[in-house]
Amino acid sequence: MLARTIAAIPASAISSIFDQATALREGGRDLVDFSIGEPDFDTPAHICEAGAQAIADGITRYTSTDGTAALKDAIARKFLRDNGLKFSRAEIVVGAGAKPLLATAVQAVINPGEEAILTSPAWTSHLGMLQLAGARPVLLETNLEGNFKLTASALEAAITPATRLLILCSPSNPTGAVYSAEQLQALAEVLRRHPQVLVISDDLYEHIVFDGREFATLAAVAPDLSKRVLTVNGVSKAYAMTGWRIGFGGGPKWWTDGIRLIFSQNNGGPCSISQIAATAALDGPREFLADWRDIYRRRRDLAVAGINNIDGLRARAPEGAFYIMPDCGGLIGKCRPDGQIIESSTDLAAWFLDAGVVVVPGAGFSCDPYFRLSIALSEAEIKRGLQRMAAACDILK
């Protein structure tokens, strides 16, 4: 029998949709898959070459459980260059992907029953990590009209003596919301009044911001809070290195020491080859980042225009990342040709799947009536998917 904590936690909605779509494709179905947030670009050649050279050089053995000194130094250079944050090696940890690092960071500071604040729509795994740690998630609802952003007043109202942690994700998965330096300052002013509240800043989509916006992160905007902020990033999204599995974090030594302690018992450290490649990524050429950002922007504009041309759907252009979170409230209550009523985004996602389009329903992100689609696929595929969605919506009564 599973532990009670595990038995009470649902599987990731994204993983479930992915598995369902994979089974359909294996059965011969033609699908346009908007569900997975994975860049469709190839890992840049100089990064692959560094990994291949590491294999040729025999760098295939264990490393420290929290990363090599060489990669930590590259991460320190990245934080200083890109964010104005200065970290020593002892203040940096490396994980086999940002996702397990985030989960371990939560586990290191949360006691069962303590509260953790995050916004809704919420990335399904942020919520799952809290539940696995025995925390009590406090979901603060945001919406399309407010650009899916947490306000200072909402944060102030949500904090109680039991509040231990705030998770901020900017640019956001799943909404694409980007917090400006001024907006982070407003949140920081609230946090100053509540010194027991720690913050995890999930910055994975840092390099994917649109329309001339400047990326900002809390520890840089409010350096007086830096001793209770863990800034987490990685190479998966920016450098198209999802399969290489390298995430990293910088923060106060007491927190990174706790993460290292857990790592010492539950993992053998990140892949040695991937760490060489990640070092090459962080220290190497970066001109392609702007080119990729322009491609994502064009895809965003194409998808948002197409969504807003479908009766019953509405969307705003996300400020960053490669996700769109359309409001599908205009389709709730409509009837499929087979007589089934669309009662939720989950029902709509099932209807889209019948039409050959894969999206993630809002229930997976603790919100409704919304769904998430990823624009990390070609413009031709985006057009094809939008055509199928429009046709599926047109025959609803």
C-alpha cells in the first residue's frame, strides 16, 4: 500500500496528457501537440561538441552530488553577468534538471502543515512538490484581465503566521506572465513585513521575454531579501537542452547546504557529460537566443490572433515564455454533435483531442475555464492546429 501522502497526490496533468497523446500516435493518429513545453530547436552545435568531447575524454564517472566546481563557476559567472547576483560555490547547487532541484528546495525548508503561496493558474508540479512535502498550498487566483499576476495586496492578505514559502515563476509557466522590476518591488515591500516567508524564484524562461521587456528577478531587485530567496534556473528552455537534464540554483548557504544534505541521500549527482555541455552553454556564444526569441514572438502573435478568431475563445499575448492560456468560458455549456455538453476545460480538451489537437486543460493548473497550449512548434503546425480547433468549435451548438 502506498504512503498516504503519495496516494493523495494526482499525477501531473501534463504527463498524463503526454502519455495519452503518445499512445494515440503509436496507434497511428495524426496529432498537433500543443501540450509539451519543449523547444523544437536543436541543441546548438558548440554545446553538443563539448558533450561529445567529454565522452571522448572519458569524463564519464561520478561527480559531486551537487555539481562540479567548473560548472558552479560558470553558473556564478552567469548569475553575475545576467542578473547582477554574486554567489560563491557554496551558495550554488546543481541538479539533474530544475524540476527535481525545485522539489528538493521545497523539501529542505517546508515542515508538514506549513503554508506555501503560489498563483493560480499554477504549474502542476509546483503544486505537486508542495503536496509531497506535506505543505498546505495556498492558491491565489489570477486572471486574463490582470495578466495573470499576483498583486501586493493579494499577497499581503494571504500571509498568515503559518506561511513559510512563496513560489514565484516569471516568465510564468503556464501563463507567460512576466513581473517587472517595479512589480517585484511591490511584492518585496510586503515580504519585508513578514520575515518568516522564504521565496523560490523560478526563472527558467528568463531568456524568453517579448516586446522589449527587461527580465527582472527578486533577489536582484530587492537585495536585502537575498538571504531568504533561492533563485532557480537551468539550461533546458533557453538552450534547447531538455534531455541533458541540468538545473541550478543560487541562494543563501544555509538553504543550499540543506539541498546538498538531501542530495547526499537521494541521488548520485547530475550527469558528468551534461555538466560539461552546460558549462559550454553558459560560457559560450549566445547570439542565437535573440533569434529564437524572435521566432517565439512570431509564433505567439500567430497563435493569439488565431485563437481570438475562434468564437468562444479569447487570449492575450503572453509577455514571455512559450505558452498561451486562453479563456474558454465562451464554450462552456455548448453541446457536441454526439449530445455531450462541454462543462469544463477538461471536456473541451477531450473534444479537441478527438479533433486531433492536444492541449492541457485548466484543471491541471488549478484553474478553469482555461487551457494551456505551447507554441514551441513550427508556424505550419500552429496553423494546422488552429484550423482543427476552429473546426471543432464551429460544430458545437
